[in-house]
Amino acid sequence: MGIISRFKDIMSANINALLDKAEDPEKMIDQTMRNLTKDLGKVKEETAAVMADEQRCKRELDECNKEIAKMQSYAEKALLAGNEDDAMKFLSQKNQLTAKQTSLQQTYDVASANAVKMRQMHDKLVNDINQLNARRDAIKAKMKVAKTQDRLNKLNSSITDSSSSFSAFERMEAKANSMLDKSNAMSELNISIEESGVDSLAAKYDSVPDVSVQDELEALKSQMGLK
């Protein structure tokens, strides 16, 4: 019964637990479905063989029991007919059949137990596959929603990062504005200084000299031969 040892884990397998532990339930459920469907084909084939073996053992045991009952009946009839020798022969045959019956009973018990195990295994596989089929669409739908949520989370994270970039940009813009204001202020100061010098010079020449002083200046220049 190698099939039982090969598939003994099927009886203890918990499909829900496997799905809960899976990193990617969507892939896990598809792979599990393929594995279980493949196993189910093997289990069906072996179950049919085990059940056929059980029926054969049962048929041989029933036939042996009938022969024993028949020998018992013949022995009784022989005694009633006064033929003890014939009765002894029938009872001897009965004893041989009884020994065979013990062996057939043991074989049938083993075959019957194997058939029960295989039927349980088959029924569990069918039940697991039905559960997975019922949950397949729901699980895949949940996975799609989860993946969409992950994309939204990543998008929100990138938006947060861009907000910090905007903040840095605003700081740089404020610094540039401050530098521009300072430069403009320096320009205004320089222009103010230049205008102050020209105005002073213009005032020098705009002033009207005293006439008497002017005449005296002209006379001095004549005396000195500067004209």
C-alpha cells in the first residue's frame, strides 16, 4: 500500500493554513489546485484498485463460508442417514475450510481497512478541491485589491517626497529673492552716491559769484598779466 504512505500527508493537510502562510496566495492556490488535481487522479485510480481488491476478498470469504455451511449440512445429513464415515469426511473438509476461512478473514480485514483509508483520502481531496474552487475567485479578487492598495501607498509616498522637494524649492526661491533684494539695495545705494557727487559739483557752478569780487578778480589778473 505505497499509495497510502505517499499521500498520508493529504489526510493531515490544512489547505486554509497553507494559504495563510503563503507569500503569494494567488500563485499558491493555483499551484495547490494543480497538485491536488494530479493527486486526485492517482488516488481515484488506487482507490478503485483497493476497493476491487476488497470486493474480491469479500467474495472469496463469502464463498468459503458457504462451503463450510454446506459441509456442516452434509455431515448432519450423513449422520441422519447412519453414515458416520461420510459424516467424518464432510467434517474433515469443513475443518480445512475453517482454517482457510481464518486466513481469508484476515486478508479481507486488511483490504477493508485499506479501502476505508483510500475512500477517506479520496473524499478529503474532493472536498479540498471544492473548497479551493469556491475560494479561488474571492482570493484572487482580494489579491488584486491588495496590489492596488500597494500601488496607491507607493504613489502617496512619492507625493510626500515631491512635497519635500517643493519645500526645498521654496527655500531656494526665498534665498534667491533675498539675494536679489540685497543686490537691488546695493544698486540704489551706488546710484545715490553718484547722484550726490554730481549735485555737489553742479551746485558749485550754479552759484553766482559776487560782482565786486569778480571785478576785483579781473583787475588782479590784468596786473599779473594773466589776461
